[in-house]
Amino acid sequence: MFLCNGEEKWLLIHIEVQGKAEKSFEERLFIYSYRIYDRYRKDVVTLAVLADDQKDYRPSGFEMGRWGCRHRFEFPSVKLYDYRERIDELEYSMNPFAVVVLAQLRHQETKRKEKKRLFWKLSLVRSLDERGFGHDVRADLYLFIDWLLALPEPLEIEFNEEMKK
């Protein structure tokens, strides 16, 4: 990237998607971030995308120290769970990431509710054309939705039959 003064500046962005609460998550991000810096000697920005369904799991940093020596690592995060309040906004958004977030929220909502999952999978896949995405974006989002909202064989057959209509 180029700064306002015209100077070229490298920025390495490390994005970590975390699907479940993990005690060592913050330490792992610290290690990954430092290893990226150590290898490239460039600024590193670490961002966490928290895709778990635990409302209170909100890691934000790692700290360690002894005898006056301290290492502190902080990172911003986005909690997909918080978007549950913004479902309508996600459903009408033209941003492909809105579809990704919506698919994750529908995944959480339909655990052990296979018929409901079928409904949401059909709805999400059909919405891809309405959003006006290009072919490649639609194909990538379809693969993601298909993977995330996996169905048992009989419902997968039903899904495929519905998609042919």
C-alpha cells in the first residue's frame, strides 16, 4: 500500500477464523503473528473472526511476563454471533461476506434440525442469483454453503431435486 506521502508500506494481514472456544487461542495468535513478523520483518495486523456459538467467548489478547519483562499482544475480533440481531440486513446485503456470515448463523441455528437446515440451504443458494454476484463468486459461495450446511443423504437428494426446479 502507499501512504498519503507516497511512501510504499508493506502490511501483512493475518486473519484467523475460530469456530469454537479454545483456551490457547490467544497464545496461538501471538505465536503466529510473531512468526510472520520474524520471517518477513514487516508490520503484521492480526484479526480474529469468532464463528463459535458461545455468546461470552471473546478473546482479545495474550500477555506473559516475569521479573519486569512483559509481552502484551492485543488483536481486534469480530463475533459472528453478534450479527444474529442483523439477519434482515445480511439477507439484503450485496456483500458476499454477508452470505458467509448468514450461512454460519444458519448453521448454528439448525444443529440437529435437518429439515430446517434444508430450508435455509435452499434459501441461501437461491438468493445468490438475486444478489447479482458474478459466476465465480456465486460458485465459491455455493461451495461454502454446501459444505457448511451439509445434509444427510435423503435430504441432500431432496435439495438437489428442489434446485432443478
